[in-house]
Amino acid sequence: MNLRRRFVPVMIVFAGIVGLMIGCTGIGDDQPRRTTNDTTLPGESALTVSSAGCLPGLSGLRSGRNALRISNTGKSPEEVGVLDGRRRYAYGEAEMIAPGTTRTLIVVLPPGRFGVSCEADDGTTSYSDPFTIGEATATGRMVSGVHRWIPATQADLGNVITRYRRSVTAGLDRLAADTDELQETVGHDDRAVIKKRWLTAHLDYDRLGAAYDTFGAYADNIDGMPNGSPGGVRDPDFTGFHKIEYLLWHHGSRDQLRSACRRLDRDVHGLIGAFPDQLTPLNDVPLRSHEILENTLQFTLTGQDDLGSHSSLATVTAAIDGTRMTLEALTPLLEQNDPGLLTSAEKAVDHLDGVLTDLRNSDRSWPALAGLTVAGRERLEGTLAGTLETLAPIPTELEVLTTRDDS
């Protein structure tokens, strides 16, 4: 069976980028939202969470950086968040802490009144006793580095999904029109034109990056790689854009190309018919706002998804467009919950786009990865890494807990 490109956290070290962890928050130790398993953090508070209580005995927190070492002694995973006294704003959050494990939540707090929420995976929420950091006390000095946001609700993300699916529907219509044209072009047997039509249609699909999991088996059929297939690139189950790419750049026959393009066009139209009944999980759009480009860093800028076209940089442009599509769907929610993060995210994506555009050839074509200078490649990889750091808080801030009863 074809294996499509998966979104997974990985450690990748590029020239000039040492120790970059893809998939972490990218927040420094003096900033909120970060969780870690460190055991020797200064000023640490050892706390527990379970069905019997939410951080009982919580005390001694100061304005500034606090390290809450939280052990889950219960039987259910727990999500722990530090909130203001009215439970409107979040200042830090540790995603699901599994039973029998310990995580450290680092949070920066200003003077004020606060509490902690503990949410089990069935949606049950309990709260710690409230605590105050006073402005006129030694524990109440004013600090920098404070960040707060409004946690998202399931209704919020339901609206995001609705907006995003409208964009996907329009994108699928463009994709179908271009795969129709690709199929027609194959009949004329002009390889240069076929390659151009292939790239146009493939970029259409890559712009729909946040919807891959929604598409189910269609994603494998349309954009799967041969990895893991018994027959590799010659396996009959290897189909879609990358099959056509391999045939175009490795002297596939006219009949092979016609068959592969017919199959692709049929699968695209099948996806269009199936999409209205396919479900998009609530957390997918916030998650993909970061992971589309993470996927690009892992697979595209390493050349792993190149089967001969050397169109990696064009694929990066589609990934940028796909990331913008997620941000557009998230914009109303981020404007309400964390406008500063939205502004930073948009600027980071625009900067990445500008760096990529600077790498184009004088005739506006895209060079192959191997054609980039060392400085050009390092600049692109470094800018992409920085963009990922900027985008990383979005999935954490907008994630909502879903239960088995959620649709």
C-alpha cells in the first residue's frame, strides 16, 4: 500500500541550523507554554494531578518565570492550564499528561489572580484553589515576557473548519480542471507540455495541505509515494502524481502515462464526490498551520519526495500557499484570541515567501535544490526553521480537547 507523506515531529540538523527540534514550541526557557521533562529547573514546584484534585497544595508562585513539575497520579490523561482569575485567559498549558508520567510546565506570570484547570480526556474539568500574586509584595514585581491568550472552544473551531472546507472545495474544483487538462494533454504526447501541466495540477493539490487526513485513502491514491510498496515505483498500487512524475522523467511509455493520468483524474473526481461526506477533525486546521511547512522541511527540502522533476522549490511555494489558507481560516479566531500571534505568523510566512522568490532564476524558473548555492540553501532552511518556530504556538493555543462522543 502506498505511504503518503506523514506529518511527524523529527530532529533535523542542517548546515547552519544546529539542534533545531521540529515540532516543539520553539519558545525559550523564560517564556510560557513550554513543557519539558527536565528535573533540575530552578524554583520548581512539585505538584500532582488526578481525579482526586487539581494541583492540591499549589502555592509560592511568583511573578515572572515559574516551573510547575506536574505528576499525573490518576488513571486518565490530564491537560493542565494556568488561567487568570476569571478563567478567560490562558498563560501556559501542558498538553495531555499521561498517567504515571511527569511534565514540567514553564509559565511567566504578572501580578494578579490566577488558577489552574485540569481537564481529563473525557472532558471533565476541575480547578485548583485560586492564588494571587500581589503587586505590592516581593512576589509581585512587574516582569517582561508575559504572554496570554484566550483558549479556543469547539464552537470556535467548528467555524474554522467550515471556512477552511469552503476553500478546499474551491481548490478541488481547480485541481479537477487541471487534471482534466493534464489527461487531455497526454494524448498529444508532447512531453514538455505534459510536464508543465503535471506541475500545475500537482501544485493545486499541494496547496490543500491541511486536508490530507480528511481525504483518507484518496490521499494515498492521488499523492502517495512508493515507500513500502513491494514493487517500489513499479508496484501497481503506486499511483497518482508521483507515479506520473516518475514516468515523465524516467522515459515511461505513452500507454503508461495515459493509464496513470486517467487513474489520477478518476481519483480526483472521486474525491470531489466524497469530500462533502468526509469529516475534518476539529484540531486539524490549527495543527496543519504548522505542520504543512514542517512536512516541507522534512520531505521536500531533503529531496525525499522528488522522483525526477526537481520541482522542490515550486512545491515549497505551494506549501506556503497552503499555510496561508489555514491562517485565513483561523484569522477571525486569532484576531480574538491572540492577535499578536496572528501578526507574527503572517509576517513570518511573508518573509519566507520573499526569501524563496529571491532564489528564482533570472527567467523566473525554479532551480533544482542541487543548483542552489550553499548560502542560498542555508538562508532558505534557516528562514523556514524560524517560520516554524513562529507558527508553533498556534496548535497549542487553539487546540480543544475532544472525546469519544465528539463528532
